[in-house]
Amino acid sequence: MKFLIDAQLPKSLSEFLKHKGFNSIHTLELPGKNRTKDIQIIQEAIKENRVVISKDIEETLLSEIKISLY
């Protein structure tokens, strides 16, 4: 399973998941680092087939996910 950890969560969560054998990246590893927009995080997750772990992805972006999947 592959994960993308959002900015408001600690990078140590990504490191923990890596230690447990999962493929995990944190937004700090993306070109925009912790300033990466939610829509870019969603697009990256879809492109790389990753599960996003976040505390605050806006509800309006959930419709973007549905649109992107179809």
C-alpha cells in the first residue's frame, strides 16, 4: 500500500510507515513541499495510486476526486 501524508501531519508518520514496510511520502517531499495545494495532493495521489492521510482536505475537493476517477 502507498501513502501520501499531508502537511499538517508530522513527517515522522511517513517515516514510521516506511519503517513498517509501506511506501510513504510526505508533502515535504513534493516540489511544493508543505505549500502543495490540496488539489495537487489529490492529483499526485491518483497518479501514483496513493492513499492520502490528512486532517483537513476540504470537502469541496472530494467532488474533484470523484470527477478525476471517472
